[in-house]
Amino acid sequence: MIFTTLLAQVLRTKRALWITYSAIGLGFLLLYLAVYPSIQSQSANYDKIYASLPKGLMSALNITNSTPDLMGYLSSKHFGFIWLLIMALLVIAYSAFVIAKEIENKTMGFLLSQPISRLKLYVARYIGGIIGLGIFIGFSEVIVWPLAKLFNYAIDGPGVLWLGLAGLLFGLSIMSLGFMFSAMSSSAGRVSALTGAVLLIMYAAFIASSLVSSLDGLKYLSLFHYITPGDIVANSSIPLASVLVFGIFSLVTAIVGAVSFKRRQIQV
Amino acid sequence: MRIGLEYNSLMNLLEVNGLSKKFGSVEALHNVSFTIEAGHIFGFLGPNGAGKSTTIRTIMGFLHPSAGNVTIFGLDSIAHSVELKEKIGYVPAEPVLYQDWTVDEHIGFLANVRGGDIHAKANELKKLLELDGGKKVKQLSTGNQQKLAIVLALAIAPELLILDEPTRGLDPLLRSTFHKLLRQYKLDGGTVLLSSHDLSEVEDLCDKIVIIHNGKLIQDTTVTRLRSNHGHKIKAHFVDGTPDLTKLKDIDDLVTTPHTAVFTVRGSLQPVLEILAKHNVEDLEITSASLEDIFEEIYT
């Protein structure tokens, strides 16, 4: 009963966050869908431009050198960068809000003065994050399937679902990192800055490894290396290495966060 | 009930044993010890920064002691934090609740978490404290937010109430209503740890008090004993002229005029009264030291 109450509480209090980011994600998707017919008609010209770009840059920006179908186009233009960026911002904000912010503004004191175990509170908020992330992915990515049907565009349905699942794993990794920092801090700003900084470093490492061949090994240290929307959609599968990296990274950071939150002192 | 099995009425309900708390190099509490017996209202006094809130946060398990421990109902407050909170109602110094929730939503949340029907008691308290259940916290004044914190703490019918300056922000009428609630709660068998700056409140309500200063416990006593230790002020008017009182033991601050003597007696009044009885005393006024006087003396 306590767990359900805590889960319902976090979903209710953070619903504006999920709705706002889902609307932003959906807005971008509709924008790309609206220009898709004109992009499709000029695909030959785009392919010429892409052919002139360095392969490393194309890989770094998750751009494929053709626009074979709707999902290929969206993977290149939207799901490869903008969508991931919106998702990262969303889960960073959520993880900072549900622990560190509540300590900062002292509402955590109200919760901790009740017979609620810290571990239960942490897990309820983490599961609330997974549900919220699922809602975001549903409205900003999976929805492309019925929308494509509505506008009579050919679409690879399973590819949509596999990309949604990969996005969930990627988002979960960042959220877990945010939860780990949030469990250790009493400042939401510091949590956002730290998580953002780690992601920025990972992204810089990923770009550098794509552009400079001697830095190729750096890509393995970046979460961005393990999410390749174009390939996931084209192959309708997620590479095992990606599943393992996202899974292990999420598990380790989430557990470190849970232990820290259970043991830490809270000035409320 | 697990707590009921481990706790028996002969034990102190709350024991603070050699509690020390350091924040880096700053020692906020140093070897603080006191006990609270069941069925009493226990005053916890000290100036700002004395360590009252740190002690209370440690009792609540939010902070961990650097040394020493706290037991409540015979159980360690950190190891058994969750089960102990089933029995504890808490009002923090600055109650911070969810701004977008209504009063009733807070009560509903508590009912779900606690698993009991607290609505009847909560409604009674809301009516008594004139609190509108439909209002969001952000629409409430500081005083009304304080009322909500009091309603939430009392509605769960706790065995121990921990109150950190609970009447701050309440007007005198509501303060009086709250005092009545606390007295009734005590009559019903409840126990209270009351941290307060309001000395008259402590004087009116508390059976026993602890005074803390710079993180150290400096008094652990009853209000009556504290007053008695700090003396009685005597003003005597003599018909035949003021006798020589300078040889009286345990008196201070002696001021005399031809027919009047004013002085403070430390310790027992009996020897002084026996001496005074030998003279023709026209008027005699004996007053106990107020807590304000005692506080001033302790802290200066």
C-alpha cells in the first residue's frame, strides 16, 4: 500500500514534467513529419551533400547517407540527436527533482517523518521515472507508427518498437546516473550540472573518437556509441553489447544511488 | 505489535545517551543525555543555535550521531526508524509541505501511508483549528501551514509527539487552543517532547525541562525545582524598622531602607521565615523567579 501510494504520488506531482516533454517531443516529430514529403522529393540532392561530408562526422551525428523510408529519415534527422537530447534533459530534470530538490526545499522532511523506508521511497521514484520515460517514448516515438498510417506513409513497425526500447534503455542509463548524484546531493542544480557534465564529456569523447582515428577507443566510454537509431531501425534489433552496457550501467549507478540515499544524513 | 512487546512501561519512553554530533570540525552537540518518561510533557529549551533542532533531527533519524545513541520505546532510533515512526507525530520548526496539494490531499496521503482511518480525527482537528480542507498549501498563510502540520501530527494518534517550536506563527487564541489539545493529549496518556522559545508556554505545559546551550546540556530538571534553585525574591516591610539581615545564610541582592528589605533567597525559605517571624512584619511578598529571569541568568 505504501509503495503504491508513493508511486501514485510521484506520478501525480511530476505529471506536468512528463506532459511538457512529451508535447515537445511530439511537436518535433510532427514538424519532421510535415516536411518529410518535400525532403523525400529532394532525397537525391541530400545524398550528394551527404556524400561530400566526412564519414566520421556522419557517424558522429547519426546521419545515414540516404532517406530510404520514413523511419530512416527520422532516425537521421530527429531520433539520432534531438530526441535523445530532449530525453536526456527530461530524465536529468526528473532525477534532480524527485530527491535532491525535495531535500533542498525540505518536503523530504514530511516524507521521512512518516513510516516510509528510504529504500522504498527511492525505488518508487525510480519506477515512477521508468513509467514516465515510457510515456515520453510513447508520445514522442512510438506514436509515429499510427501517425504514419494516418498519413499513408510506409513504415517499419517493428523498427519503431526496437528504437523505442533502445531509447528506454538509453534514458534509463542517464536517469540512473542522475539518481545516483541526486541521492548524494541536497541541490537540484548541482545534480543537473553534474549529470549534464558527464553526458557532455561522453558526447565529446564520442565525437572525438569519430573524427580522430587515434582516439577511436574513446567511443567505448560513451553511452552515445551504444545507441545508433539508423542501425536499430534497419536491423529491427538492438546489439547485445548495447543492451549489456545500458543494463549494467543503469544497475550499478541505481544501486550506488540507493545505498547512498539509505545511508546519508538529511538536513530537513 | 512489535513495539509493544519490546517496550515496557518501566522503561523511559525516550533515552538520549551521550549524544554528540559533528559537522566537519564544528561540534553541534556534545555528550547530551536525557530521558523522557511516558505521559509527560517535556520542555526542550535553548537559544537559537543551541542544538535543539539538531537533537530533534537526530532523534527522528534524519541525522546520524557522531557518538552516542537514541532509543525510543527501547529501540534504536536509526536501526528501527521506520517502525518507530508509526508511533511518532512530528511537527518541524519550519513545516514544508507540498505547495500544490490541498489540506485534505495531505491528510489522504497520510491515511494511505499509515493505513488507518485518520479522517475522523483530522476533521475534528481541522474544525477546532479552523482550517479549510479544500485549500492548497500555497494559498495558506504561514500560521495556517503550521496548523496543518499540527493536524497531521495529531491526527495519527501518536504515542509520542515531537514538536519543534510548534506555536510559531499561531495567534494567541490558537496558541491557547493548541495548549488545550496538548493537555488533553497528555491526559489521554500521550508523551510530548516540546522544543520552544516561548518560556510561558513551557512554564504552563511542561513537567520537566532540559536546557541546552552551545550543544551542551546545562540543566535537566523540573520547572518547580529550577525556580526553587534560582531562588525566591522576598520583599518585607517592618513596622519597627528593618533588622540586620546581613548575617542570614543563602541570601543575595540585599537592599534595605529604614522599613523595607528586598533580597533573594537561594535554597530553603524556612530559616529566613523563622528569622522574619521574630520581627514585627507588616507586609511580606514572596515571588518565585520567572523562567525569563532564570534564562537571563543562565545565558549571561
